[in-house]
Amino acid sequence: MSSHLTFFSTKPLSPLGLGVPYWQWRSDILTFDEKETCKFLLQTEKEIIKKHPPSADGGVYLPYSLGARYKFFNFFNFEHPTAKVLQKFIRDNVKLFLQEFPNKFDTSQLAISCWYNVLRKWEKIAYHAHADNSNLGESFISGHLTVACEDTSTHYYSMCKKNHWKIKNVPGSLILFPSYIPHETEVHYGEHPRIMIAFDIFFNKECGPGGPLLKEGNVIPFKLEELK
């Protein structure tokens, strides 16, 4: 098994017998143009905020942020060269992760919702889980890709909060985790914006041609092989 994948537990972790696996995939560190990527994402943030009113923010309590507009865009639709580098990195890691479980999942009809969050000084993303947002399909894999940060970590929890682990944010690092894992960020004290790309990957019949999941504006087909 790859050293990138860690299982924290596959046994019940609560008196209620909540038997769900807790795993995490850590990528290698991607080398990318952080300055140019941040410039593009911050400019795009302004355009999205100007164009779309805030909607649901996933319970992270940043109602006027870019995250409150995640339903109106998908990072995988961006054509900028710096975005393409990060898209490929996400795709490559998801592909490697799924290879750990050969023939277990039907990957022929995948879809992805992908957005990014920008935190300014004194802001944080509150405790939440992504699974609550996937009522139209089965989201199993979620992820965080750090673009820019200053001495912060993301905290992950088992659903009964018996287990807790944190991972230091490093630009170019990608974490994959089950969509049902609650998590939160630390308060951002840095002078420069903290930027993280987040995503959910869905796979079931709802993602098929014309399926209801793909009718959501922020969910698009996700191919493991990069389109030319």
C-alpha cells in the first residue's frame, strides 16, 4: 500500500457502534508558480463576488465570502495555465488513490464540484463536513489543495470527535479524505490571503449523461484521464 494513504481506524469509534473508516491521502508537494496562481485566483475572486450574490456557505460562517458562492462556479472550468497545473495535480492524485482499491469503484461516471476559499486576517472556516452538501449524489472523496498560507493547519475529526488530527498547510500539498469527515481551519493571522482549493467527487448513476447531479451549475463531469 502506498505511503501516501493512511488508515486511522476501520473499527467503531463510538458507543453507538459508528463503524466508518477514517483514512487520509497526502500528496507529494507540487512545485508551481504560487505568485502567478494567487494573482489569477484573487482577480477571479473579485469577478465572481461581483457577478453572484452570496448563497449557502456550507455552514462555515463566512456569508459574504467566495465560499458562499461555490454553487456558481467550478475551478475545473478555469482555462488559465496556472489553474491547469493544479487541475492536473488533483486528477493525478485522485487516480493514484483509486488505484489503491482496484475494481472496487465504478469510475466511469464521476463528477466533481470544485471551488476555492480565500481567508483574510482574523478569518477561519468553521467546523463542518462536505457530505451534507451531496444530497443529489454520493460524495465519497473530498479534498483540500493549499495554494497560499502562513503558518496554519487544518483540523480533521472523527464524527464522534473521539479522534482528532491536524495537518500543517503547505503550498502545493493536497489532502484527500472521506466527505463525511468534519474539519475546520485555524484562525488566519497572516497579512496575505490564505487560499485553499476544495472539492467533492461524486460517483453513481446520478452522474450519468443528463443525470440530476450534472444539472447543478457547479458540478461537472470528472475524467481520470486528462482531456487534450
